[in-house]
Amino acid sequence: MKVCLISGAFPPEHCGVGDYTDCLARHLAQSGVEVHVITSSCYQSEPPPGFQVHRAVRRWNSLGIRELLGALHSIDADVVHIQFPSIAFRRTLALALLPVLLRLTRRKVILTLHEYAIAKLISRVRQMVMAAASHHVIVTNPEDCAKVRRVLFWKKKRVHQICIGANIEPGMLSEQFNRESRRRTFGASRDSLVICFFGNIYPAKGIEDLIEAFGIVSKDLPTSRLVIIGSCDAANTLFSSFIKRKIIDAGIADKVYVSGFLPKDEVSELLLASDLCVLPFRDGISLRRGSFLAAVKHGLPVVTTISNSAPPEGLVDGENVVLVRAGDVQKLADSITMLLHSPETYIRVKQNLAALGERFSWSEIARRTLDVYRAVEDQTNAIGGTDNSP
């Protein structure tokens, strides 16, 4: 089978959907699929092993769609799999018609929606136009699955939930990694409590709540350290300045290490050098959070947040995660301190992470995605040609 993945961003560009596409392509290729990726032409990198990357699209506008269709014609894939959204797509309206155009050229089209529920209304409308024209739709979490199936009620059996996986895994480490040496680089000793945050830094991540909570924790634990693994993008420079000022005002500048953007192996080193990961999302934890899955894969107990809805299925407070109401800084600080002073809870949560992590293995994600591809092929073969039904 020949598959073409379409993603507006791809490594080395900083984009979670681009990282997802990279991981999916690698594992599909390991399953024997011939994989091609069409992406933006603004970045260049070494060709990845096992599949081909076509950096063919200069801008994702009407002209860019023509460039995309030209690349697809030369590849002649059995299945075209669109990843949406992407930082490169921006608000291009022409993309809403992409599945229709692909269907007109007799392509079999799969669409993965990574951020439906949290998108603005106009984006959700655009996503539903794309989804209605695609043969099958994949969503990455139960909340989005339920909502998309309600909208696309006539094709709800063609809407599939396949969770994302961690885009950073411990196997990416160099042989020279030494945990104690890495901890010393940001002033932590063997006995220090090291708390980490991982992800792109912008207001919805709740990083300001973590800074306040760490200020409380550090008064009780003066040797503790906070490691912020990530950076603000160019569009969030004001927020970056706000965070730096908040760290200084809290009097913890000597205890906080901000890494900036790092290669995957160095991110993995910092995760393994930490004792605890805190992810205080303003809208609560979701299974679409790659940073949470990366922490799980690295065996790090996680303190994270819930909003007004119930936690995702499989997450149990005090068993495989510690949950706090979003925005409650004092409770966040208390939960961090509780894990340190309750070895039984810390060990129980850490031990239960392995079973949780198995749910998000990339080999399983690739297998289930391949099942969707085969369903499209079976669906079209059963009627003797390309299925143009909605």
C-alpha cells in the first residue's frame, strides 16, 4: 500500500502535529507501508529513514493547493491522509475544499482532526466541511469523537478515535547520558526535588500558575528546582516577557531553568533528570496532550488539571495521575508537596504509568490507522471503483 500524509508542518519546524506526522510515518513504514509526506518547503532537513518527504508547498493558499495536487499526481498514492490543523495552514480557506478536490481526482481521503473541540467556531465549521467530504475521519480523543459523530450523524461509523502517542521517547537518549550530571547543569543535587514542565509556552498551558505554586513549594523545599522545557514562539513575545517578570517577582529566578527549544534527545534527558512533571492546563487534561504522554513514557508521575468535565477515561486520581482543579494554585502546590511527602502515593502512581503508557504505543496507533486505510480500500473495492459517497 502507498500512503501520502499531508501536513503543513514537519520537523525541524516546531509543531505538535508535524511531530505526530513524523512518528506516524516512521511506524507505518515499519509496518511495510510505502509512505510519502507532503509538507511546506520553508524548512530543509536530512531525509528521514524509511519514507520520503516532499517539501513541495510554498504557501498554503490557492497556488499552494496546485503545488500539492501536482506532487500528489507524481506520487500516485492509494490513500491520502490529511493532518489538520497545522501552524503553517493559518486561516487559509482554500484548505476547506481540499478533500473535495481530492475526491474529484478519485483519491481516497482520510482526515485526522487534532483540535476540534477547542477550536473557534469558524474553524470547527471549516473542519466539518472537510470531514463531510472525506471518506473516513480520525479524531484523537473521546470528547472530539462524540462531538464529530453528532455532527456527521449520517457517517458516524466512519469516524474513528485513535489516540496520539508521545513524540518524545526515552529511546532517543545518547549513550553518554548521566542523570546526576544532567541535574547538576541546572543546580540540582541528587536529593533535590526537580519539577518539570514540558511543552510550548503560551497562556492556555497555565505556566503562570505553576510558577506561583513552585514559589510556595520552594519555601518549604529550598533546594527544589523548576525546569521549564519549551519556549514561546515569535507570536507570544509579550507573554514570554510576562513569564520572565513573574519568575523574578516570585524570587525564584535562581531556582528556575528555562531550556528553550531543544532537540528530542535533550528533551528526553531533562525529563529523565526530573522527579515530577506538572502540567496545569487551563482547560484541563486531555488525551490529545503530547506533553502528558511524553511524561508518562518517561515514567514521570504527573500532576495535572481538570476543568468542569470529568477526567479522560483511564485517568484515576491518586492511582496513575494526580488531578487538581484548573486555576487552584494552592491546591497545585499542596499536591506537589503531598507527592514528595507520601512515598506510597508517588511509587503507586509511578508503577501504574507503565500500563497507562501501553495505551499510547506508536505501533498500536500505526496498526489502527492502517486498519482505517484498509477499510477505505475495502469500501471502494466493494463497489468496483472509487467511492464518491459522503
